[in-house]
Amino acid sequence: MNLSYIPLDEYRRKWIFNHNEIPVCDEDKNAIKPLTEKSAMHIWNKLISNKSIRPDLISKGDWAARSNSWKKEGLWQAAWDSEEPQLPEPIPESIEWNDDTPVFFCYEKYQVIETTWKVFKRNWKCFLFFDDGPFLISSTEKQAIWFQQNGEFQLGIRS
């Protein structure tokens, strides 16, 4: 399927990438591509769940609901609150994607943003202004990150 996108300026959550305390450079904004609802639904159904529409509704049968899908965990909230821009450990040491690896930040079935691993790493705090359990996944890699609303995250493998 060819994916379709919404211009970032028309995206209803665009303010998270225009926040004055966490600026996003224009080059990165050009690489942050919100998907249309139809394309978001396709990615969610293919890579997350074809039964559940939100992370909190992930259910038995979904790969993310299996405890053996998740290998490591950590805390993201303290790193998000800090002045330091880096992703919290062990994410950088565990995710071995190339900088140009396409990634999808999946808030829910109809809210998915495509970008690259490099752009996500630089701007991860902006993506997590909405922290209702989003997933970071790639269609070309099996590793996944699930950010929990309580400030924790899980690192795992999609099956």
C-alpha cells in the first residue's frame, strides 16, 4: 500500500512540533509526516493490532499483549523532564537501527506519524507530549518500544 500523508501544518497535534521550549528544526519538521486516517489504520492493523484501536485496549492475541514480546524496560519520564536531549537508557544501546530507518510513532489506530530513527531520536520529547501508550515501530525492523503513560517504557520484539 502506498501511504498518504497530511501536511504537518494541517495536523491537529502540530503544536507539539512547534513548542517554543522544545524547538524542532525545519529540516526535521519536513521529515515528520502524519499519516491520513486510512494510512494510519493500515500501519496500525499491520504492525500493532487488527483487533484493538488504542494501546490500552491491546488484547490477547496481539503480539504486544504477550509478556515474552518485551525484553527490557526502563523509565522515560525523568529523561523527558531533564534538560538533556538524549533518549533514556537502555533505548540507545538496545535499538540498533540505522539513522535513516523509517519509523512509525503510533498513538492509536488513526493517529500515526512516520519519520526516521534519526529525527525521532532528536525530537522524541515532542512526540511524547501525548503519552497514552504510544508505540515506536519500524516496518523493516522487528524491535519495538512501548512508552507507557506512567513514565515507563518497554523494549521488545514484534512477532
